Amino acid sequence: MKKNIKTLGMKNITRYLIAIVFTGLITIPSLDLTAGNRDRSGQSGASELLINPWARSSGWGGVNTASVRGLEAMFGNVAGVALTGKTELVFSQTQWLKGSDVTISAFGFTQRVSETGVFGVSITSMSMGKIPITTTELPEGGVGTYSPSLMNVALAYSKAFSNSIYGGLLMRVVNESIADISAGGVSLDAGIQYITGEEENIKFGITLRNIGPRMTFSGDGFATKVTIPGQESSFTLTQRQAEFELPTCLSIGASYDFLFDRSRFTMAGNFQSNAFSNDQFMAGGEFSFRDYVLLRAAYTYEEGISDDIESGLKINASKGLSAGFSVQIPMNKEKGSVISIDYSYRSTEHFDGTHSIGARIAL
């Protein structure tokens, strides 16, 4: 970020921080974020909102709340979108739990619209392949297939409030559907990043994600034709569906850059409080050689992460380990334009891992 960004007065910065902290203290208890445990697992919906679809940042396993920047910050911490240079385009495809035929495709772009403001758009779609249709009369199927569709579209705006403080807001429209049943909703994310140090190598971040009203499924798929005994006429009976909450979570992270002559090593840590699953502790690092080759790895710990599924303590298919790399090719060194290929791997239980590959263009 250029040094000529107009810095807010200390009084104004203090007011922003007090307002944000005060809002958090009011909001967080009402969301019951501290109750993250396996007893609440499965009680929320739209759990795809917790899946990172991007190939670069997923290699960190979510540990980079403080250091994520550019378009991929629309998942990790929307405040980092403000650190986009000018324009950034990213495409990524993920084989989720390889062997399950679940694929995730994501595309997005960010664009600087002012000296301090950046606007971003992303589209994420999850495909679960073809699933056989079964009925009570035909439990083995044989009457066709159906394909569930899970999609969300996100709009974000992030701003540099000073040379050190960045903040952003994101609105995400969520849709889940099959042929005759669907559910729709809206969620909000908010995040802050603070950068300090003589070489701007110390970073802190906090983000609250997936805040929104409850969702519910509806459609003709819940309608059943009923005939009353003794009568020839029939009528349609529709079953009411229970509402479900979004998987709200709070992440707090920090990172430190060790700077060398032509290299950088970033060490990062993160705590994530999940409203409907176990709280998670994350640690990881990224090594960059002249910004040409970047290697990263992280480990996520939660209760029961090392136990077997059969033990009843493990509620997550993940084993905790994630890793990845990026290869960047400069297009214009003066402007900082690059094109890169990103890959990540996340280890899982009883599957062949989760694999993501993506392409990124930064102008």
C-alpha cells in the first residue's frame, strides 16, 4: 500500500476500534459462539460456507486470518481485499473428499475503485454428481437420478482506513436446491486487519463470518397427495420444514514475517470459534523465494482430531494437515503484475484427501 494514503487522526482510529470492539462484545454472546462443541454438530445448515474453495489460501488451512490478501480474503478475512494492487482474477477447482464425486468451482475478481477502496465479487458452486432416485416403493432406485446444486455469490467492499488499519464487509447470497426443493438466504462477513512493525511484518486480524437469518427449505417436493378413506377426492398435503441456522464462526489470528535478502518466511497462528462444531487452533508457515515459488503448510487441531471415526469423538473428516505451493511468473515487475498457478492438499479420513488447483492473475 502506498505511503501517501491519507492517515486518519488517532482520535478517529480510536473511535473506530472502540465501536468495533463494543459491537463484537454485544453480538458474540448472542450468537453463542463460545458453545462450539460436538454436541451441536450437524444442527446448522449451509455448511459449505465453511469450506475454503481457493487453492492458494486453503494450503494454509485457515491460519492466515491476519495475512490473507487479495481476492481469496473474501473467504478468510474480507479486510484483506483492501490490499489488492489494482485488479485480480482467480479461478479454482476443488476435488472435495476425493472419491466422493464432489467438486467445487470458484471464480472471482477484485478491482480497486479508489485510492483506498476495493470492490470484489466471487461465485462458488458445489456439484455432488448424480444421485439415484429412491422411493418407498423402489428403495433400490432405477427410476433416474438427481443432482443437488449448492451455490453462493458474494459481494465485498474493503477499505484502507490508514497505512495500518484495513476493514471490510461482505454480503453472500446462498442457494441450495434440487429439482423441486430449494432454500435461499443471505449472510454477512466483517473483518479487520492491523499491520505494524518497522517493515510492516507484524499482522493481526479478526473476522466474524456467516452472520444471517435462518434458512428453510420449501417446494413441491414436500407436497403429498392424500386420499381420505371413503372419499373419491384427494387433496395435497404440504409438510412444514424446520428452520436452520448458518454456521457462524469467529476467527482471531496473528502472523510475523521473517524477511531475508531474497526470501520471506511467514509464521502464523489462528483461533477459530465455531458455533456448531469444535473450536479449532491452527498453526502454519509459508516460505517465499523471491516471490517466484511459495511453499506453505499448516495444521489444524480440534478435540478428537487424532481419534478414529469409530471412537465417536471425531466429528470432522479432516486429519488436520494441509499443504500447498504456488509458482508465480512476473508479467510486469514495475507494476507488480503476475500470473500464478496454485495447488493445495488437505488430508482427510477414509478418502483420498481434498485437492485444489487454481490460476491467479494480478494486474
